[in-house]
Amino acid sequence: MDIFFAPMEGMTPPLLRTLHNEFFGGCDKYFTPFISTNENYSLNQKEKKEIDHECNKDLNLVPQIISNSAEQSAGYIFDISEKYGYKEININMGCPSGTVVSKNKGSGMLKDKRFLKEYMDELFSLLYEQDKKAVPDISIKTRIGFYSEDEHKEITDIFLAHPVKQVIVHPRSRVRMYEGQTNLDAFSYMYDALKGAGIGVVYNGDINTPEDFEGIAERYPDLDAVMIGRGLLRDPSLARRIKGGKCIDNEEYLSYMEALLDGYMEQIGVEKFVLAKMKDTWSFSYRPFSGNDKGRRDMNKADSVESYRVCMRQFIRNSKLF
Ligand SMILES: Cc1cc2nc3c(=O)[nH]c(=O)nc-3n(C[C@H](O)[C@H](O)[C@H](O)COP(=O)(O)O)c2cc1C
């Protein structure tokens, strides 16, 4: 069973993905955070870097788009796959953020099932109407409903009617954001229905330890993959451990974080923005560390890259990890 590194806007830029792959490995695919389509069919500099092969060396990378327009989606899918040679494009139907949802993008696509069906019908007819063009594999990253988790059957029926290659399911509704237990009953239904129709299924949600992975893999042995997000920010060695490799230790954690700090300094250059990036990353990474609250406070107070580096060394070396 494969392991995918989840896309996380702001958290998993090319630098973090490539360093993660270099230091730890264990992930079979990485996904870009969403690229929002627009009527000019243009990519900004940041979006170009997200998919540029030079910035994503040695990664098996899947670009992700987010849209509310089948026409724009088809345009981006053809453009990105033709110009950059990607064989798979992922469509985001899961993002719960208010600004995204208000435009009927991300999980906002799941709100009105008639809209979702029309989008899917139009998208796949646009993709396949010109048989001179090669169509990349289309995968979808979805939730199991917008208002309620009971919507999963209707959503599954819409996916089943189209040549979707793989569906990555985060088994929560939009209204639950990332709260509460994932709904495995709804996931089981989607797993059986989609697999039964030859569509690949990936589980995503709350895999933070090798034991969490084992529980899912035992219950769903025919999954294509599990996708892990926050668990890999907390424990960057999680995928490696799941595959039988060693657990990260304090020195390895420090080398990785220093490489990230140096990389951001090289790419961004402005100290206060570099510190902001590091603080964002750390906001998901503190959890496995304990016993050094003062070290953590010092790190958060550091106001230059060099003092941050000193505090980070002190924090990591003098904390208990796991
Ligand atoms: C800060 C943040 C940013 C995210 N950005 C994206 C995104 O760009 N595209 C996407 O499909 N999911 C995004 N997600 C959702 C994650 O990919 C994933 O589905 C979620 O974190 C649940 O998986 P986990 O429990 O393994 O973290 C984001 C999540 C977080 C916390």
C-alpha cells in the first residue's frame, strides 16, 4: 500500500517536499497545495514553482487544482499536463475554508449535488471530446458531505458515473472541518462502491502513528494508498517507519529543521518572513516534543534567523522526543 504526502497550503511548499523526500523518503507521491483556476488561464510565479520540475527534484508529484468551472478546469488540466508532462491531475473537493467555500470551490462543490453533477458531466465531456489530446488521469480529493455525512452516497453516485482514476476520501463533512472522529461507516460505503467499479480509493485523516496506519490497512486491505498530512509534519519519519525504517531522533529532526531554515533563508531572504515560515511549520511540529516549555518560548521570541537557530538547537536537543 502506498503512502502519499498530503497537500497543505502554506505548509508543504517545494522546499519542504524535496527536503522531506531527501531526508526521510517513504512517500510514494507528493501533491501540490491547490492551484486556483482563473478566467485568464494563467499561473502566477508561486504556482509555477509549485509544479516546476527544477523546484521539485526527484519527487513523484501530482499538481492539484481547485475550481468551480468545468471549462477552466479542463483548460488547466490540458495546459499543466501538456506543458509540464504530468500524467495525473488532482481536483480539490475538500477544502473547508470559508473564502474557498463561498465561491463554491473545494468542499463548496459538494453543497449542491446538481452543481457537482453538472461540473463533472461538463468536465469529462470537455476532456474527452477532443480525442486528439491525451487526457491525464483525474483523481479527486473529497470530503463525504458538505452539511452532513449522510451525503456520501449521493456524492459517490456522481463519481461513479465518470472515468475518475482515484478518489482520496477525507471522511468528514465540511461542517466538521477537522474535528471529531472520521466517519468509517461512510468511508466503508465509498470504499466498497468505488473499488467495486474499478476506481482506486485512498484514505486520508488522522494517521499520526504506525498503529493508526495498521488499523486502516487491516480494515481496508485493498486501498491504493493512505494519505498523511499533519502526521508527517509532526513526525517526518512516519512514512519511513510505516515501511519498516527507523524512527527520527533529535539530531535528525534538528538537521531537517536547519535545512529548512537555510532553504527558506536562501529562497525568501527577508528574516522576518523566514521566521514566520518557520513558526508556521513548527505550529504543527511541537506535539512530539515535551519537557522544554522554556526552550519553546525562547524559540518563539527569537527575532533574527541566527538567534532562532540557536534557540531551535537548544529546544530540540533538550526536549524529549515522543
Ligand atoms: C494548513 C492546512 C492546509 C491544507 N491545504 C490543503 C490543500 O491545499 N489541498 C488539499 O487538498 N488539502 C489541504 N489540506 C487538507 C490536508 O491535505 C488533509 O486532508 C488534512 O490535513 C487531513 O489529513 P491529516 O489528518 O493526515 O492531516 C490542508 C490542511 C491543513 C491543516
